[in-house]
Amino acid sequence: MKMRKNIFLFLIMFFFVTFKVGYSQNKTRVLVLPLDTTEIGSEYHKTQIENIRNLEFNSLYNFIRLLPFAEIPSELDIRTAESANIDEIASKFDADIVIYGKLNFSGNTETPQAELLLKIRSAKKQKDIFVKKYKSAIDLDIFDAMDRIVNDTISAAFKIIPRFAVVNFNGFKILGDSYSLYANNKIISKITNSDFELSMKILAGQKYNFMIIRDRDKSIVVNRSFTLKEHEVTNISYTATGTLKINPVAGKEAGEKYNILLDGERVKEGDEISNLTSHDEHTIIVSSLLNKIIYKKSFNIKDGEFKTITPDVSGKKLYFRFYALGSSFGGAGIDLALSPKFFIGLDGGYALATHTNINVSVSVVSVYIDTGYYFLGNKNKDFNISAAIGGGVYFALPADRWHFISSTQNLSPVTRLYIQAGWKLFYLRSGLVADFISDINYGPYLSLGIKL
């Protein structure tokens, strides 16, 4: 007896669950057809006719296709269907309900009245279960008429009292990416900029799912499901963000400390900062403890991007120098920084040599290559002191006059050693030049210059 009772209870539960699952999975198949416009006189504008026809179709089609309990064919299939018989079309699409009707115009051709005849047909019974006429001016009143049409259709086709809620899409902050907006797995719109706004009326008491998918990599960035009450309003927005990792500072001296600021906020080496907005430009600054800016970089970050930045405080690699006095009247050169402490230099100088007794002058051109080291500070400090040693050659132009000036050969090798003190752009250099071929083997020199 107990076994029979258990079997009986099992059968009851089986049929109950089967019925509930079947009911929730069976959706009403709805076919929405564009309005018939064949009865409209040729005197009315075709543009106005198509605008009203499309407005009615889109209002019904876009609302019904999102209903959780309804199914509807694709718009392309519907618009390409050809048949004058409604029941044949219903059979072709295996529809349960067909929504169709006629559109006519009356009155003045410039400001006509729209007359819509809406019909809802049961494919199973092969008869109309709802017929109603609507009349409206072709102005803002037409939208009120469309609201009434949607309300009447939901009530007549699905036997429910339509109660509505609203979902607003606004407040987007995106840059450089496009997104696809889905409602109940149906594509609704593309989102390509921060100005995107959309207000959508949905059926209250029904569960809806909304997703926003980034087109670039098909990532789901928003996924929300909810059931709203009548008159309830909810908002959906999205702010595109990425993550930044700050690598250890490159080019710094041992023990050197720096301040690192990201958009004015203090951060540290190795930090990972998430939720950096993509629509804003961000700036990272590295400064000395005396607040001298050594490194500055502005950047944007893509939505979902993991970006790394390695601040480099080694500064400029190449400097141009201009100087006066010294072993030449004037000259110019370049310094290439191998690190904040070490550098190599290349420069050239010019001087005028004259033999006053015989009134002969020649131009003396010198070329030097140096290597140096900052033993106080470095090239990025406002004040620094460096020492360098190098060698080069000098020669006279024109060469055939040089023997009037000196008994040495025209192309002469030289070496030099100097100490240089710098303050911001300016420097003072004191050194010694040695020429083992000329009559004067060595001599001191002093020069002033600027470094850019």
C-alpha cells in the first residue's frame, strides 16, 4: 500500500513538473505584418505613407520580439513574404497569432489624417479575434495612437492587462570602442559614443535580461536581469575602464627616491591601478623630492586594456652645446648620454691664426671626441660637476698657408682633459689641451657655454 502511494505521488509530481516546464517553454508565435496601403490615393505623399507604415510596424515588432513569452520571425523574412491570403502566410511561418491591417489617408494632402485598421487573427481558428480603427493627425499625436495600438495588441493577443515599466540607457562614458546592446538575446542597438541614449518601454512583471557586449573582443561588459513593477524606472549605463601597472622606474641612480603621481594622486612603483576611465586622458609624473619634474607622460587606455608604463628618468639622450673662448674662438658639439652619469661628446671648434709680421691668416678647425662622468649630481640635476678626457685633431684652411704660421705639420693630434660645472642650461669648463707636435706642447683653456 505504501509503495502504491509513493508511485501515485511520483506520478502527480511528474505531471505537475511536466506541465509547468512545458507551459514556461511554449511561447506564442506571433507574426506582425506591415500595413496594407493599396487603398491610399495617389495624391498623398509616398514618404508620409511609408513613415506611418514603418512607425506602426516597428512599434509592434520591436516590443513583441522582446517579450519573454513570445517568438517572432526576423524582420527580413516578414518584409519579403508574398501572399494575399493571411492564413497562408500564417501557415508558412507556423504562427499562432497574426497582426495585420490597413492604412488609409483622408483630408488635406499636406496635413492628412491617418486612419489605421488593426486586426489580430487567430491562426488556429482562422478568424479575427480583434478589430479596431484608429484615427490620428500626422503630428505628435501619432505617437499617442501607437501607444494605444501596442496596449490593445498586448491585451487582445496575449489576454493580459498590459502594465509597463521603463528602462533608460544613458550616462555612457566610452571612447574608441563600439558595443552591441541586447535585450533577451535580441540585438537592440549599437553604442558607439558617450552621447548614446535610449528609453525602452517593457512589460512590468516579466523578467528581462540586458547585455552590453564589446564588439572588439565580444566581452560581456554589462549583464543585468530584473523584473520591474508597473511604472518603475531603472537606468543602465556603462563606463569603459582599463588597468595600469606602473613598472619600476628606469634610469635612476642607486638610492635615488622619486615622487610618482597619477592624475595628481600619489602612487608607487609596482602598483596596479584599476578602473582608469577610457574616455579621459591620464597623466603620470615622476618628480624629485624637490618637486622638479623629471618624467611626464600623458596617455589613454582602452576599455578592458591592461597597460604597463615604465617611467624613465634618464632624461634626454642627446644634448647640443654651444661655447665660446677656450682653445677656439667658438664651437658647437653634441653630448650623448649613456646613462645619467656617463656621456660621450663630439664637438668642433674654430679659431683664426694670424702671422702679424707677414700679414697671413688661416682658419684652424678642431674636432674632439670626449668621454666623461658626473661625479657630483648627474645630467638631470640643476647643478652638476663632471670631468672628461678626450682627443682629436686640428687642421688649417687653406692648408698651403699653415707653414707661414707654424713649423709643425698641418694635421696635428691633440688630447685634452677638463672639468665642467653646470647650472641648468649654462656651464663653465676649465681644462688643459696637450699638443705634442706643436711648438707649445700644452696649455690651459677656459670656456663658457650653454647646453640645450
